[in-house]
Amino acid sequence: MITTPELIEKRTAFLPFALPDIGDEELAEMAEAVASGWITTGPKTRAFEAAFAEFVGAKYAIAVNSCTAALHLALEAIGLKAGDEVITTPYTFAATAEVIRYFDARPVFVDVEPDTLNLRADLLEDVITDRTRAIIPIHIAGLAADLDAIYAVAERHNLVVIDDAAHSFPATYKGRMIGSESAFTCFSFYATKTITTGEGGMLCTNDEAWAERCRIMALHGISKDAWKRYTAEGSWYYEIIAPGYKYNMTDIAAAMGLVQLRKAEAMSARRLHIAERYHAVFGPSAALEIPADRADCRHAWHLYMLRLHLDQLRIDRAAFVGELKARNIGTSVHFIPLHLHPYYRDLYHFEPEDFPVSYREFQREISLPIYSKMTDEDVDDVIAAVLDVVDQYRA
């Protein structure tokens, strides 16, 4: 195993932060969809929904064009309205809070756990009001939030739990699949995710009425089985029962998803192997903090969120990222907390220290490449580059 940068030559080609793992099987399944003449929502989308629901243990799965769409549909289904409140964390991507604002409702932020960067369940009671309707926990990087504690609070206050599971397929919490038990679970199949359909998402629920509402609203608010109107068993007649959205997944995307789903376990195992290699090398370093994990959870390892002990280094996080780029290693940062962005900062008059853990941890986080298409040599190069930067700029 590579443990020192001297054991490997400097990388000459840039290693992207993330790449999809797509091959001939996906291309063949997509070509079949194109050849069939059915390229928008149709039989492959329904097959993908059924296979995904079975995989995660949900009764219903609705394929959509993004995780953002799934979150929006979930909030619409519960009847969120202007002036309502939804609790989430600032340590997330834009979509989690923006869908709340679509309703002119208010995202109410609570800070995160310093180790996992997931929502602190013990802070929920402090911010619940008579306007609170739902809680959206984010399973950061693919590690489940403390769902049992969140469910307990939600039950006491009659709140709906909507999982932002954009990072967490396939992940488990205490042996239960993410997607199997929350009121709604919203997955992402964006290009960088653990499985991909290019753009896409899935909304899972065990409630038949909610599932039906989301399916209708995902396709213009048109009455049940609107997609069948161009099939032999369909009818030209349809009814618009609500002003819906254009959130449906295409059969071309679903074709890719069907193959990706069959490869999901193998790709997940590869991500875990890379994470374990990183752990072994970075764990002993005084300048580095490896990501948290939990023995009672299965981590999806969508992200490898390394954190820097800046007191052990002579450079800050931005310079560290620059040094890795100079060594041809792509990285990212997850996330710039939402309360620091101009929209939320100005609308709600936030200060950086309003959520001190989110603010502090953001400043020392770097996400390293971790994806199933990486070769062992790619992993060696990442390790060598990180150790070289640490060695060069050690305090």
C-alpha cells in the first residue's frame, strides 16, 4: 500500500473529482429503449420503479427527473403552504431548502453533529412551533442520520419525516434500508451519484394516497396512468385534477438506471474498498481527520469528506485544494452552509456563527475522489498527493 509520496511518480493527467461508471450494458439497454420507439415515460420507467422499490423495501417508488423534484413533490403531497416551517440543516446542497421556499414556507435550520455532520436530533425540540410541518434530515455523504431519534420527535409533534437521501443509496440505518420507512425518501441519480441516470431521482413512500398524489403531480396533475394514453390499453381522454409539474423520468434514463441498479452492489463494494484504503493511510496523520462512520449503519460512500486539522498545517483549506489541483487531483467542498449564502443570509439575517459547527467544519472540509471507476493507480495518486501536501506544509 502506498504510504509515502516518494513511492509513486507525480500524476501527469488530471483525475476528475467524480466520473459515472457507465459501460456497454447501459448503452445496450438505452439503445433498446430508443429502438422501441418509447423514449419518454413508459415501460422501462415502470420497471425501474418496481425494481428500485423492491431493492430498498418501499411499497411505492415514483421515478422523477431529479431529487429536487422528489423533495418538492413530497412537500406538495403533505399540503405545505405559505408561512409553514420545515426543519432541516444548513449543511446541505441548495435543493434541500429551496424546495421549502417554493411554497413561501420557511426553512428552519438546526446545527449538525461535529463528527457525522448530520442533523442534531437533540436540537429539534428547541425550534418546533405550531407552524412546523416536517423535518428533512440529510444523510450526509451516505451515512444515515439518527433516524430513531428524529422519528421520536416527529411522532410527538405530528410531523412528517422526509429523507433527503441524495447521497445514501444503498445505505442502511440499524439494518433497515434507507428508503424503507420514512414517510418519504428522496434519492438522486445525478451524474456523480452512486448510481446514475444522468439526471434523475426517485421518491419512495409506503403511503398509497401520497404515492398517487406524487405520481399525478409529477406529470402535469393529469389523472391516473396518463402515460398510458398512447398505448393500446390507454385512452385519449384525461383530466387535469391539479396544476402539476413536469417531473417525469424518461425511459432512456430509466434504461440506464435498470443496469446501474443491477451493478449497484458491486459499485458500492468498490467505493467501500477505496474508503478503507484512505482510512488506513490518512487515519494516523495528525493533520487529517477521516470521515465518521457508525457500526450500526451501512455507509454508501457517495463522498469521502476528509477534514484538515488546520493547526497542524501552514496553509488553509483553499490552499490545500489548490495544491492538490497542482498535483492533478480533482476535489470538491461539501458544503458551503446555506446560511452563508446571500439569499438566506439576507432574507433571515443570519450570521456565520449562528450555526457554529456547520461554519467551523465547512472551513476545513475537502472531498476526495471516490467512485467505482477509479483504478488502484488513481487511488494511489490521490493518497500520494494528499500526503505530499501534508508533508510539505506541516506546521
